[in-house]
Amino acid sequence: MKRIAATLITVAFGATLLAAPTTALSVPGNSCNPAAGHGTSGCHRVTATPVVSVPGTPTVASRPSGPASVRVRRNLTLTGTVSGAESTGVVTIVKTRLVGKKWKSAGSAEVSLVNGYYRYSFKPTQKGKWRFVAKFLGTWDGTSGYAASKSGVKNVQVK
């Protein structure tokens, strides 16, 4: 199998994308059209991983802070910051919980970023180990903005 470099594509707002995964690539001078019955002798398999690089000021979403444990059906409040970002925006709190030996989605919630800070409160209805991650979605107006970022994991035991 020959290795062929993937093509980089620059789209209108300046992001760079790696060409989408392809199963066959025609090399100039070779016949490559398996659908037309030409076989695959002139084809080369290519595997590409999509990569998106969104321009903008870098940001860092802090790991949510809050208690290490909470009682079931009691209020749990998580707070954090997004440094480098404008004073407003949206942060998504992604929730997962351990079910048996697997981490399962417990949903997500969008909260407003105010002066660089976010705050999320809810009442867990299930006992066990929970994980929380904050994702800043970033902003982009076509000429400037703030890059997206993702926090580390906050673990909470619900008793």
C-alpha cells in the first residue's frame, strides 16, 4: 500500500481542514473507477483524519470546582472560569455517570459565561460516581473571536 499525503483545504473563515476520509484515490495517469468496473489496480487507499483549526484568541476553560461529594437529590453547584475569553458566551457542562463498569451520558446543560465565569447547579437523582466537563464553544464573527476550549474532569460522588 502506498502512502499518499492528504490534501489540506482552507475554507472561507480561515480554518484548515484535512480532506475527509477516502477509500480510493486516483493518481494522475492511472485508471481508478471501481464503480465503473475498472477494478482497483490504479487506486490507492487513503485514510485521513479530519482536523479543524479555528482561528481566534486561545482560551482555557478551568476544571469545574465544587464539592467532592453530595447527597442524592441535593443541590450541586459547580463553578469555573474561561480565561482569555470575552466576558460573555456559552459554556456546555457535559455530565456522565458510572453505570456498572461503563461511563454513560447523563446529558448536558448550557450555561452563560458572565465576565469570564460560569456557574451550574442541579440536583442529581442517581447515586454513584459522576464526572463533569466544561466546554467553551468559542465565538467567531468572521474576522475575530475566541477559540473553543475544554476543561479537565471534575469527579463527584453522589451518596
